[in-house]
Amino acid sequence: MSSLLTRRRFLIGGTLGTGALALGGGYALEQNVDVDAVLRSAETLTMGAQRTLLRHRPLAREFSAADISPTFRVNGTQAPDSKEYAALREGGFADWKLKIGGLVNRPLEFSLADLKKLPSRSQITRHDCVEGWSAIGKWTGVPLGLMLHAAGLKPNARFAVFHCADELEKTFDGSGRYYESIDLIDAFHPQTILAYAMNDQNLTVGHGAPLRLRVERQLGYKQAKYVMRIEVVDSFGGLWGGRGGFWEDRGYEWYAGI
Ligand SMILES: Nc1nc2c(c(=O)[nH]1)N[C@H]1C(S)=C(S)[C@@H](COP(=O)(O)O)O[C@H]1N2
Ligand SMILES: [Mo]
């Protein structure tokens, strides 16, 4: 609970940091404000502003091999603690399959070997965690857009939801399964990949084995680790807390643009 409170306090500070531009400086947070309403309005402004700014600079910065951080922190879940995950890990993820379903014409399943045969992209990028640390790493994986094309989106598709293997917190509404979601602009962005390798090695368990999302223009918590299933939806209102992600359900912004 105390870590949640700390994160929330940090978030409010962080949101005001960006929000100050849009909302005007000196906004009195100490007073009795509806924090959720502030977060929501700041999010809308930030998202609109960022989408406009990024129109002509659509790629996140990429770095060179010399810039790769010697250590890259493991954050959040270090290893999912379910029996199912332990069994998959034991078998070197040979029995793991990524499932893609929801609003698609052809639900698909990919083994890790299947994924490694598909066209891949590598990118050296900076990961920025909302808790105040950054690290540069090299990620290799399959462009998400390619897989969504293969599955074929139904006309009402709007978001890709990533369901993860880990429960970060077991007390929230009975379950704290990690999940995340992005819109189709980010889903089809060329740097949005499902990564199976980091710094030219198979992803370690700490960093999200066997597969994690990289959506490079957003903050660390959007980078879902332990992705088991992708669900294409027209709204995430019916999922868990209804705000599109584990941390979003706990007050973070859904559009976590950097
Ligand atoms: N499934 C899952 N994904 C997750 C998390 C998590 O706890 N579980 N933590 C998020 C946060 S806050 C960050 S900063 C990054 C950390 O990734 P890393 O452990 O590879 O540094 O993963 C994100 N994705
Ligand atoms: Mo993070």
C-alpha cells in the first residue's frame, strides 16, 4: 500500500510537471482537488499536444551500440509466480504460445520459434520509468503491425490489449493481473515491436521472457512484460478497472507519451 501511495504522489508531481505547461503554473494541488479529474484533463491536453508535436517527428530517438547501458534495472515483477508460468519457463518456453484474438478476422497463435522466423526489427532506445530512472537497451522483435495485419482487423477495432502472466498486486478487485493497451496509431508505429531479445540475448525472465511489448514513445509502464495474449477491442471499459492498464487503473495516465 505504501508503495502505491508513493507512486501516486510521484505521479501527481509528474503530471503537474507536464500539466503545468497546459494548465498554467502554480496550480494548487494541496487543496481539495479531484485528482482523477485533474489527471484526466491533463491527459487529454498532453495527448493532443504530443500528437501535434510528433506529427513531423514520428520516431523515438535511436542510439548506437556504444550507448547501451551496462546495467538495466529490472522493475515491477521480477518473475511471474504462477504454476503455469513456472512450467513454461522450465520448458524453455517451447510450449508457450502467443494468442491474438478479439476483433480480428483470423485468431492466430505463434510459438516463440514461429515469431523468430518472422521479419524482425532491432532498435536501441531509452526506457524512461515514471519512478525516475532511465536505461538504454537494444530490443529485437516482430513489428506488432505485421501480426495485426496477418490477423486482419475488424472495422470496429480500436485498441490492442496486452494480457500478461503476472499478478503484481493481489488485492485490487480480487486480482492485479498486469495488462496494458495502446491505440492503433501506436500499434502500427514502426518502432512498436513484440521483443523476444534484449541486447542480442533471449529476453531474461526479469525483463519479461518470453515476449514483451516495446512502444518507444511512451513511458516504462506501457512496456508490458510476459505478454501471453493480445486482444483487439473497441473499448477497454469492460476490462479490470476499465482504464486500459494495471497502473492506469491505479491513477496513471493511459497515454504515457514522452
Ligand atoms: N507484466 C509486467 N509488465 C511490466 C511491469 C510489470 O510489473 N509487469 N512493470 C512496468 C514498469 S513500471 C517498467 S519501468 C518496465 C520495467 O521493465 P524492466 O523490468 O525490463 O526494466 O516494465 C513495465 N512492464
Ligand atoms: Mo516504470
